[in-house]
Amino acid sequence: MNPTEASFDHGVASGDPLSDQVIIWTKLTADKETVLVTYKVATDPAMKNVFQMGKEFALAENDHTLKVDLKGLKPASTYYYQFECEGAQSVIGRTKTLPSGSVDQVNLAIVSCSNFEWGYFNPLAALAKRDSIDAVLHLGDYIYEYQISGYGDTTIGRLHEPPYEIVSLQDYRTRYAQYRRTAAFQKVHQMHPFITVWDDHEIANDAHVEGAQNHQAEEGAYQDRKAAARKAYFEWMPIRENADKVYRKFQFGELVDLLMLDERLAGRTEPVESIDDPNYQNADRTILGSEQKEWFLTELKNSKAQWKIIGNQVIFSDLRFGEIFPKRPLNLDAWDGYPYEKKSVLDFLKTQQIKNVIFTTGDTHCSWAFETPTSVEDYQLKGAAANVAVEFGTTSISSGNYDEYTTMDTVQFAQGLYHKNNPHLKYVNLHDHGYLLLRIRKEVSVAEWYYVPGLRTPGDEEKLGKRIKVKSGSAELILEKEISKNDGMD
Ligand SMILES: [Fe+2]
């Protein structure tokens, strides 16, 4: 093959770091079935101190994507990697292994909901500029399945490819390829390892095991669509292939156990339409499925880590909409839609006295900080003594939130109503886009929301919007009203 016939047009990525392993990823643009790709790994950004090299085939049957699970690495170490194929070279990627043993601090960046049509992925461009990120958690809605204008704002000319709703394997691949050609996604994947999990839009809106709100019979069998969506996800994400499960644990030494949950395809039963549905409270309705639930509770109970961080997709804490959506008092696609299972997790945290649990959540396109009591009624009676966890929700990278649909006055009014209806809610922002930075130390965890000025032109500026702390042993949030520039953490 002529050297100009193979190229790396979708950058590089790394993910699922362990203390001695990490996945590196790339994708070839090539016109033959099989291409042989060389990779090398070095300890310096100039790729002079190469300590691992190898060759792997990129296959058309995997869309010419390629993953290598590097082994024999040192903990808490930064590595650089590059791919080569028939004269073409990829950019040099940077990645990092997880720490082991005693750890001072872990920094997690948390993102969700990157919709191409809603605007430039500027929060990712800003995040790419940061150093000292141990991992970026993408909590889902990495792509959206809709046709052009199906859900988005096309006025700046960012139009989905293919133009129709994606259903087949080739459709999903084309959509991932489009997202991964953006400068922001390429840069952030080049700079940081990712730990990803799907939410619904990687398959179709409000997906569960047996169907989805946005899947109709004329689009074919749902199980075929799900299989196509899964295959494309595993091809395009730097994720370890593990018996088809995406719920998994990452250990950051003695400081953090990160439990990534799959709240869509592992076991979720069909959502109900209304809290008046006679099945609403049923014990067999589940968001995790029995196998994952048992794994989750066992990991929580057995964890020796100081902090237990949950990579959660949909809001876990109670959230009462009240007058904001009078016809829809709760989000029935979130944990509020599965009350029996939610209560059993809350009861478990309480009776087992599991401390230092932080849910991190995507899905809503808004920022949230909750204290998580056993119930709102318990919180009204006992205050923070009723709390069993806290929850930090990250806003969207780009998907529309309230101000894209209404005025800022209405946004402010709605934020006030959320506080009025939810006394355990300590912070809500319904209008900014950005990401959440969670910095964890033995004695304290600090959540910071960073916001970008806009999405309609490309940019990488950001500003700190809010900082909230939680001390070890407490499940009570400490809000910083005046944000000081330096809080003594890296
Ligand atoms: Fe979303």
C-alpha cells in the first residue's frame, strides 16, 4: 500500500487505567481488510525512552479500530504512546496509570452529554489543557442517536452524520467517527485516560434491556439495534472488553474505590409512565438487575478504601419537580422511577454504616449537589443526620439545558423552586455547560464545577462556577460562597 493510503484521522485515546495496565486506542482510515499497526510506549513526550513496542492488526470487522491493553506498567506513572502504519504516524498520546498503596490525592474530571448539534465541545477543549487529571469519567450520552434536528440546535451548521436516526452498526460507527473527528474530543482523549460507560443515547432514548422510548418496531428488532450499538461502543471507546459487562471497579490505592454502574443494559426493566401505574412500587422493577445489584452492594460493603465514588448515570437522590413540571412530579427514567430498588440501596448504606459514598451523575444537562438522606421526610425531621451519601451531578458538555429553551428569569425562578421542593438540594445550576472536577483527599473531597462562556464558536476558556466540599465521615455539604483561588489542593 502507498504510504498515503492509511491515515489516523480520529486521533488516539487511552482508558480503563489500572495500576499496571492501560488500554491505548486508535483508528485507521484504510481501504483493505487488515492493516498491520506498530505501537510504541515511552516515558517521555519526545518518545526517546521507548520501553515497549509491538504490532497489532487493525481489522475491517472492527471498523479498523485498534486497542492494545498495555501491561507491566508502574503505578501512578505518566506514559506516552504513538501508532504507526505504513509510513503514517498518529499524534503522540499521554496517559497515566492508577496509583497504588497510600495516595495523597486523586483528581477525577466528570463529564456527560456531548451532543454534536448543540454546539462545540468547548468544555472538553478546556479540560484537555489541565494537568494532574487521573482519569476523565464519561458518564454517558457520548453520542446521540437522532437524525438532523431530531434533538439539537442546527443554527450553527453542525449537522449529524449520517443525517437520519442511527440504527445499524454502520450508522453508529459513522456517528462515532463524526464526534471523534472534532478537535475537542481528539485533544481531550490525547491528554487524559478515560473511564466510560454508556447511558441511553449510545443506544436510543430511554433505553432498557427490552426496548427504548426512541425505538419503534419499523426500525427492526431492538435486540439487533442494541447489539450494533454495543459493538460500535466497544470499537470506539478505550474500554476493556470484559464479558460484555461495563459495570466495573477501579482502585486508586487506599484512597478511592470507583464503582462504575450500568443503569441501562445490564438489567433495567421498562420504565413506568406515571407514579399512578400499579407496578410503580413493584419489587421486581430494577435499574441495575439482580447480578449487578449484588455486585454493587458487595463491593460497597467490602471496600477498604477511604472513599467510595459511584459512576452513576441518572440521578440517585430524591428530586421533586413540584410546580416546575406539575404533570410529571418525578423523573421516572431516573432512580426515582425505581423506588423499591432505590430504597433498598439507601437502607443498605444506612444499616451497613457505609461512609464516604459520593454518587457522581450525568444525564440531566444541569449541575446539582445533593445531600442524600434516606428520605426527604427523614431529612425534614433530622437534617443531615438522615444522610447516607452525597451526590454531585455534572452538567452537559453541550446538550441543551434550561436557558436554551427559556429565559434566564425563568431559569432563576425554576432554580428557586427546586430548592423549595428539595431541602436536601444544596446547589443547582440549570444553564451552564462544562464539567465537574472532583478532587479527593483522605480528609476531604472537593467538587468544582467549571463552566465555559458559550458553545457557538470553538474555544477553550473556562471559569470556576462553584466549589463544594464534604469532609470524611460526614455526609454534609460545605458550600463556599466566596470562592478563593487557592484552596490548598493540586
Ligand atoms: Fe443527555
